[in-house]
Amino acid sequence: MAQIEPAAPIRRIAHLDMDAFYASVELLRYPQLRGAPVVIGGSSRQLGQADSRPGELTRLRDYAGRGVVTTATYAARAFGVHSAMGLMKAAQLCPQAILLPVDFDEYRRYSRLFKAVIARHAPVIEDRGVDEVYIDFSAAEGGQAQGGRALALTIQRAIFEHTGLTCSLGVAPNKLIAKMASEFDKPNGVSIVYESELASRIWPLPCRKIHGIGPKANARLEQLGVRTIGALARCERGWLMRHFGPKHGGWMFDAAWGRDDRPVVTESEPVSMSRETTFERDLHAVRDRAQLRDLFSALCQRLADDLQHHGYAGKTIGVKLRYDNFQRATRDQTIDRYTNDAAVIRRTAGLCLKRAPLDRRLRLLGVKVAGLVRIDSLTRDAAAAEPAALPLF
């Protein structure tokens, strides 16, 4: 008699996002600021502080400079303050906010702590940066109970007990929907979405809620009369491909139907790492030079932070630009030695920018380091490259 194979577990993927991570870490040091508007941005040097942890707290209204907001507490976000905004603009919106400098070493330490907690409950984890991960609940203990809610609540409680930090989780049939779901009930929420709930819970949302549809693509969709994910699903694939290109248009159609077969990847060696940002408004290389310079520096710092956190260095440094007409340009340069140093990345990427057309307004700017190797495989003297010139921005 043939033996019946047990049915494979239903696919349940979680996206875990720490709540206002950098700001929440700072609130552990300054508990008296809980509930108050707090903005994280700039360095201790930019804030005129010799010590990275000032004795007297700085008000945002007293800041004068060209730094940008790294993150903000939910109380500050209520005033319209958001990441990548200039600190001077943020000061106009919320002058009473407390301004604290970034402390990447402390954020990395807490990142390692919360990820170690997750691994004790569900070991199949894909690291997506300092403050977010994907987790495969499918075969994990408790991962199927209540659609994954039981395990999500267990992980959420364990992270809070070990770190004092809160997080939000979305659990769904795949990464695409899980990432959307993790935003449904922030902060400190758990949202479960089943495959059968696509029409009722996903389709009413605006198209911009799909990770990968940026402000410009969303504006173009609205011009075409497509305002919700449900409306996007009713579009013909060929029509979307004609308007947005074969690759992106086809992907938008599949995303609207909740299709995403990407696995949770745990051990693959990356060939490159990148950071990019899409601007709220198109920026000009000359007229918006100061803002672009600060954004560019922040991208390079965050990319260096990612490389150091994951233990990689690379030799090929490049930039990516997308213009107001949706055209793209990339430039890269290979240096002599492997690096994960923010200053080296910043200066080399600046040289790449000098070779890119800057006659049109920019809607996106990105920085990439490729040709990655693990740091522990390098000799001690291969840690950095000497920059040859100053950057454009």
C-alpha cells in the first residue's frame, strides 16, 4: 500500500518592521521624551556638540545647517516631519521638537539583539537592513496557528522583553502582501492577511501601497484613472506594459493580483548592496544642490552602515539616477582596494556623478557598492581606498 505524503504547510510569510527604530532606541536613553516630538538627524559635530550624547537637549528650532532628518518619532510625524526632509524645513513644521544626532553603533547593536530574539523562535530569516526582516512562518512552531498570529505575538512580546522596543508584523501568503500588512496597524500591531482576502483588504488600497510603485508611477496611474490596487488589477497586462514598459508594467499587473513567489533567502551571498531614495518633488542639481548633497551623504552613510553590519566590502562604487522623464542613468568606478568606508564611498560616488547628465531634474538618486567580498576574507591592509577627488554634490 502506497504511503501518503503529508501535505506541505500553507505558505505563511511575515514581514517584521521595527517601529521608528532609531528614534525608539534613543527613547530608551531618554525615557523622559516618550510621547514628545523627537527628530534624529545630523551628527554631533553638525549639532555643535563635542559629545555624541549631549548633556542639554537641543531644540529643532535652534538648528542651523543643511542636515536631513534620518527618522522621527510618531509625535513628530504628526506635524508632517518625515525621513529625508531637510532639518531646516522640519524646524518650520515642528520647532519644539528635540533634535538628537544619529548613533549608528547603538542602532546596529540593537539590530543584532532583536534579530537574535527572532532566530530563537523562527530561524528562517531574511535580513533586509538594520530595522526589518522577512520570516518564513510556514514550518515554524506556531507559524500556522491563527494564520501566524500566535507566533507573531510571541515574537513581538519576546523582542519587547529583551530590548524594550516595539515592532509591527504582517503575515500573509508572500513577501509582497506581508510588507503591506506590516503597515496596517502601526505601531506595535499584528495584521494577518489570507489569500482569500485579496479583494476585500488589498484591492481597496491606493496603488502607492505596493512596495515598488513610487510617487511618479502612482501619479501617472492616477492620470490614467487608476487609483486603487483593485483598479490596477482590472487593467489589461498589455495596456500596463505599453504605459510603463514590459518589465515594470508586467510586474505591476502581477503585484495587483498578489502574486509573489520570492523565497525567504537566508544564506545567499550578495553581489552588491545599494541605497536609494525617491524625492517628494523633483530636485535640480544646481538649485537644490545643498539638499541633494545632504541626501547623497546620508545615502552613502546608510550604505556603509549596511555593508559593515553584514560584514562586506566592495571595489565597484556606482550611482543611479532617474530623471523627471523616467529615463535612467548609471555610472560606476572600480577602485584599487575593497572598502566599506562611508567617506570613500561618498567621494568615489561623487566622481561617478560628475560623469552623469545633470541637465534634467532628478526624481531618484541611488548609490551602490558591487563586487562584494566578506571582510574576514580580506587581508588587513586591503580595508580602504584613497579618494582621488571631491564629489560633485
